[in-house]
Amino acid sequence: MLQLRAARATAILAITFVISCASVTYAQEKEKKALPKGTQILWREPTDIARRDLLLGPGGEQMKPDLSRITFVKEEKGGYSKKYRVKDGKGRTWVAKLGKEAQSETAAVRLVWAVGYVTEINYLVPRLTIEGKGTFENVRLEARPDNVDRFDEWTWTANPFAGKRELQGLKVLMALMENWDLKDSNNRVLVVKRGNATELHYIVSDLGTTFGKTGGQKSPIAFIKSIKGSRNEPDDFANDQFIDEVQGDTVRLDYDGKNADLMRNISIADARWIGDLLARLSDRQIEDAFRAANYNAAEVRLLSGAVRRRINELVNLQRGGAITRVR
């Protein structure tokens, strides 16, 4: 009898826990802010690709942080990397990302922005002291401007740009940079106020899992699912394959990351479209994207050379043709 009562009590507790979790989830869903009306933007036609400054990036000289004093506000929760919300010497707010993803994300944002996509604004600080927290190497500072509100995620499969060339091109660009963490929670809609106008910027907000390789990393614990790739590993990036093969009018990308189905049915035309945009960047500009992320001279040469080779593969795509790879 005692065993029966104990079993019933355990079952009741379990049911109560499930209901409680469901209630919390429902409440959180209800708390999501409704997206305001505005012009939806993923990509803008860039007329100045060859003149874009990839050393300073989308924020330019105007948005550079004032490093005279960096004060701690709070710790930011979630994600792979340690992050702190801070204020600079002018009182502007930034999110400081520490660790391995800081460099790769800084470079990735510049390449994405260079060809017309809306992005975050960030800078890499080689050495930064955060009051009360310590001094850190290679810190990415990401802006939190007063005129920008951050809303919930947008999904890769259901968004205003589904089926359009700019979204297909963005997928190819993610594969080119080996961004293996293409989960929807890494996307955000930024509501940007410009005078009386409102723009809704659809961005990939976390680009840290880039410039390594997708797949090939196995967990040391047998029952844990395989890790999907490496991050910020120049040698991995330079030695990994980008395009697998051409099948009729489509290109098959050598991609083994999250949401790998996104890379199916990429047309040669869409792949060449993004390739042609990237091809307008000079070698110096591509190198500057990596210099901005404080890679050393050898790493800059290795990474920028690998990016250029991948761009050439896209530009040289032909229906039913072999992949042109230059080493």
C-alpha cells in the first residue's frame, strides 16, 4: 500500500512539473513583443562594394567604441561564449564577447556586410580591460544603439524572403564561411528607427561558428551527439572542401552543419549571383576583414586565400560542369 501511495505521489509530482513547465512556456510565448510595421530588409543592392572599408566594417569610424573606460553592466546569458554588457567612455552600450568566436565573428560580419546584407555592428579589441572583471585578449564589441530594438528570431524556412535570390545567396555565403550553427535562434529582427521611417532588419546575429569546418568533430563522450564543426580554425577552413558537385542546374555544397537541408536545391544562378558580388572585393578588402579580427599575418594570408578560392569556385560554376578548384 505504501509503495502504491508513493508511486501515485511521484506521478502527481511529475504531472505537476510538466504542467508548470508548459505554463511557463505559454507565458513566455505570450510575452513576445509584436513586430511593428516597417520596411523588411535582408539585403540592399550595393553600389560601392569595391570601396567598402572592411577594416572598420559596417560601423565605420563614427561608431568606433571609446576605449578610455569600459564599465561592466551585467553578464549576458546564453550561447557558447562568455558575454558581458558594458558601456564605453561615451556611455554607449556594447556586448563584449570573449573567447574563440570573437575573431571569426568579427571577420564574418564584414564579409556579409560587404555584399549588401544588413548585419550587426562590431569591432575587435585586441586587449580590453573591463572594470571589475579583468583584462581580456581579442574581445568582440557589438553595438547596442539607442535607435535599434531587438526582437525575436526569424526562421530560415518561413520569412518574407523565402525563395528569393538574396536569401539563397545568404545560404551560400553561410556555407562559404563554414557557418555550421544555422539554427533559427541565431537570427534576429532588428527594428531600426531612422527619423519617421522604420526598418525591419533580418540579420544572422551570431556568426561565431565560422572559419573552421562543418562536420568531422566527434564528441569524446560516446552517447553525446557529434559536434558539428570547428570554429575559428584557419587550417581547418583552408583545407575543407566547399562545393561537392554540380547536378544539372543546381550546385551541391559540401555542408554538414545544422539545418543542412537549407543547402539543397541551390541553383547555379543563385550561387553565381553571390559569387559575382563577392568577386568585386579586392584581395586587400578580404584581407582587411581578417586584419580587423586581429589574425596574424600568416593567418590573414591563409584565410583570405581560401575565401578567394571559394569565390572563384562560385564564379566558375557551369551547368553540368566540373568544379574548378585552384590551390
